[in-house]
Amino acid sequence: MFLLIIITEAAASRIQEMKEAEESKGELYLRVGVKGGGCSGLTYGMGFDSEVKEEDTTFEQNGINVVVDQESSKILEGVVIDFKQSMMGGGFTIENPNAIANCGCGTSFRTAENAGTPEEC
């Protein structure tokens, strides 16, 4: 089975912890998407959502139910989401094989097909 996005065990564990901290009564999905902005033109977005639209792509990865909108799925194909812990704290990392340029601050990117609209960092 082809996976649109790969979520590592470390990321899945952290996402599950965050999900359990939410006070939602219903099922929560991890919504992953892309929007215009950032130094390089596109930025990633991740958050919990209780709604799935008909045109969304849904799948399960390492126990996490993931939702991706139709436009973002083209840009996020093959992405790996990881969680790294260090002495300075922890955070999610996103490796995107479709990105041809990344911002120096690490929060935005550009693909060959989608440049987005760059903003100042």
C-alpha cells in the first residue's frame, strides 16, 4: 500500500500524547496541509480536526488517523514527519522529497510546481 505521508514512531507517539491532551468528545484526525506563505512561498500546517470532507484523503499511519486536503496531497506525497528530542527541546521535522528550496528558518519551502507567495521571515 502506498502511503501519502510517513509518520515515524517517534512522531506518532508525540502526536498521540497531544491528542490525548485535547478535550474533544469525538474522534480527532491529524490534518496535515500546505498553505501559501513563509520565506520560500509555502508552509506546512498540522493540527487536529474532527471533520473530514468528501474530497479529503484519509489514511492511518502508526495508529494516527490522518487527513490531507486534495490540493496539499499533491505537494505532500512522500513526506516523512518525525519528532526529534534534543537538549534544547523537541519538535517535529518534515522531510519533503518534493521541496526544491527550503527557508533558512526551516518553516517554509518551494516545489518545482508550486512556488507559493513568499513573505519576509
